[in-house]
Amino acid sequence: MIKIAIVDDELLAREVLEEYCSKINNFELVLSTGNPIEFVNFIQQNKIDLVFLDIEMPELNGMGILRSMIKSPKVILTTAYSEYALESYDYGVVDYLLKPIKLERFLQAINKVSTLNITEPKTNNKKETLTIKHEGLPVTVPFKSILYIQSFGNYLKIFTDTRMYLISETLINITTLLSENFQRTHKSYIVNLNRATKATRTYLLIEDKQVPVSAMYKVVVFEKLKALAKP
């Protein structure tokens, strides 16, 4: 089980996150508090794997907690403000959620947790293909051939080197089936970051397609691009 803490002085925000966490089978909520000092004391004596941490709180804010912790759990920051986004990634946070937090965005954040070895370790046999059902038949698509995926009503368009597949699926569900180099860039797009040939503040160039990058995903997209560029 992944032991979860929620630290937020807004009762409604805590209740929303508590409800979302209750939907995840391997999450165990061990602390939900509006008092940051209570959390600091709790973590000294108890194991926590992941904390949803508000930034703006009285007495001690989330950034202060991040700076003070020598050995910290994985952190997903929650806030109504975006000005701390870039600084927060200096502390290795998993994600940065802007309030009000939607379930879809929450799920995107916790999907990143599994890549950080909080869940049970994966085998060495990395999955390199995506199996989809196209026109009633199973089709295996290599990850490396996928350029980007676009939401299209109740369907998805999967654009590859050779063709486009139209399948009945959601972006949330397909995200869990993809490798870590795939990233949501917009409410309607997931891209294979390995296939991006140009990056600007508002779009990624994938082949000859300008795939939009929205403000919500910009920080995560560019952090992952930087990580992929490292030798």
C-alpha cells in the first residue's frame, strides 16, 4: 500500500482529495490535516510515501516544508497560484496541481507516481508496444512509431509513422498504457516526447504538426524534455 498524507488548510480541498484518494485501490490515507506543524511532527515518527501538500498555509507554507525536509516523501503540490511552479521542481516534486483540482488532473499526477518506484517494482522487460482494437481487431503498435494522440469526441486518433488509428478510448485510460516518454501537453493531446523536433512556449513540433502545449502542462512538458535530453 502507498501511504498518503494530505496537508491543506482548506477543508473543502482536503475533502476533494480524500474522495479522489479513496478511489485508488493501493492508496492508504494515514493523515489529513490543515495544520502543517502536525504533518512535520507526524512524519518524524511515521512512514509516508506520498503527500499532497498545499503551498499557501498559515504559520508554515508548503515551500517552507519542502526546504526544511532532509528526507522527504514524494510530493504533489496543490495550490490556487502558479508562481511557485518552476521553483517547486528544484525540490523534485512529482507534479504541481492548480486548484480547483479535477479528477482527470489528479489521475494524471498519480500516474507519475508509479514511475518513481512507490508502487511495486516493475520487471526488467519494458513494454515497448501498445495493443489497441481497431475496426474490431487487435493491433500492436510500437511505442516508437507513435507521434501523438488526439482526443476526438468519444474516440482517440493515434497518429503513427505510417497511418492514423481511430479507437474508442479516453486519454486518461490510454495514459496508463504508455511508456514514460509520452506526456499530456493539452486537454486533447498526448505526445511522444522522443519525436519532438522543436519546442516553443506554446507548441511542440512533431513531424509537420504543431501540437499545442497549454499553460497547465507547460512546466511538466519542459522538465521531461530536459530529462530526456540528458546523456
